[in-house]
Amino acid sequence: MVVTVRLINAVISSLYELSNRSDKLKDRPLKGVYQMMKMVVIGVGAIIIFSLLLDKDPSRLLTGLGASAAILMLVFKDTIMGLVAGVQLSAYDMLRPGDWISMPKYGADGIVQEVTLNTVKVQNWDNTITTIPPYALVSDSFQNWRGMRESGGRRIKRSLHIDMNSIRFCTADEMDYFAAQGWISEAEKAGGQIVNLHVFCHYIERYLRSLQEVNTGMTLMVRQLQPLPEGLPVELYFFTTHKDWIPYERLQAKVFEHLFAVIGTFGLRVYQKPSSLDLERMNRSI
């Protein structure tokens, strides 16, 4: 009987290895299901072995276990919940090994390494390991970044805060310069007064569309948000072709460094709260 149990468990392990090599099943969190199958085989084998040693009918032992089902469910509560959660995660394709997930409640933000019967192992970006119960991923909400990786780009949504005191109509010389640069059309120039912020927003959009790292086939816009005490937020909303963290951050820095450097050309200023040094200079001037 012991040899039979070991043989069946070896077959189950082989099935698990084969499923990991299958293109359709290798990304499914099936390890917990196979672990439960092994536990059932071991449990049934143990009952048969005890019945043989005691010279009793195995059905009587099974009947006794049925009477104590409530106690068994209490003892194996986490295991049963983990099995049900694993089946749900696999059936609805909610989670796969290799997915990047974020779950702040459990301090998890990284790549899923393994999904077992009792734990989901996540390696965070600081190389620490966080373990989460599988049923927590079903009962609570978490963020899965797989959709971003499979899509055409990763979103950047960030704002510049413009000092509203610097927003004004362009002078004639500025309009001539902007028209020569191609930032405004001759029709706009002939139309009369143009606000410098309007020209700056159009410049940002043209600049973003000129970058190869920006996916122009997805949503790309520059919009104004509700004015705040910190200034007027001008939000950049676009998608990058880079999905990995480091190239994504580099592109984001490149875009905003350029805008900080060029904003003075349009007669605009970025809002910045006065520091102690600014207040000291003001007091000296007074």
C-alpha cells in the first residue's frame, strides 16, 4: 500500500511537470491543486493501512471520519480555502507565476514566484519575499500589471504646475518667433491674441509625438486640471513603448527635464513654494 501511494504521488508529480511544459497550462497556478491531490491520496492510503493493521473494514474508518468532518474542516480550514482559491485564480485567469502584482495591504509589490496550496510567494522589487494566503487574493483586491505588459504601452500621467501669474497674451515678437518655429500657424497668428499657455500645450503635444519611445497610436493628450493653490496643473497623459521600469523612468525624466528647460521660452514659470532662502532674500530686499 505504501508503494502504491508513492507510485500514485509520483504520477501526480509527473503530471505537474508535464503541465508546466504545456503552453496552455504552464502559466496557470495549478501547484496547489496537485498538492491537494497528493494529500487526498496519502489520506486514503493511511486509512487503508490502518484498516489492514487493525483488521477492520476501511468503510468503518471512513464512516468515523465522516462523523468528525466538522473537526477535520476546522483543522484543514486554510488548506481547503487555499484549494478553492487556487481553483478560482486558475479558472478566471486572475493570477499567473511571473505576473507583477501590487497588494499594499500585505506589503507586496513585485513578481509572483510561486502559487502553492497555502501561500502565494511574491518577490518584491527590493528582493524581499512576501507570502500571501491564496484566499486573500480572492477576497481582497489586488492590482495585476499583466494587462499593461500585454498592451501596446505603459501609461505616464503626470502634471506640471504652472504659476498662474505668468499666464498672459503673447507679444507680437513672441508670435513672430513661435510662427517661425512652427509652433503656431499663420492663421492663428493673424487671428489676434494668443495665450502663451495655449502655445506651450501645443508644443508639448508636438514634442511628445516626435519621440520614438511614445506610442502615438494610443491616447495622447495635454490637458488643464482644476486650478490649485499650488498653481494650474497641466497634465501629460500618454503611453510609452517601454514597459520595463528603468527605461520607463528614464523617458519620464527626459520629457520633464526638457519641459522644465524650455518653459521659459514661452514666458511661463513653474510654480514652486518659497523656501527659507527665498524668504530670507525677500526680507533683505525689504
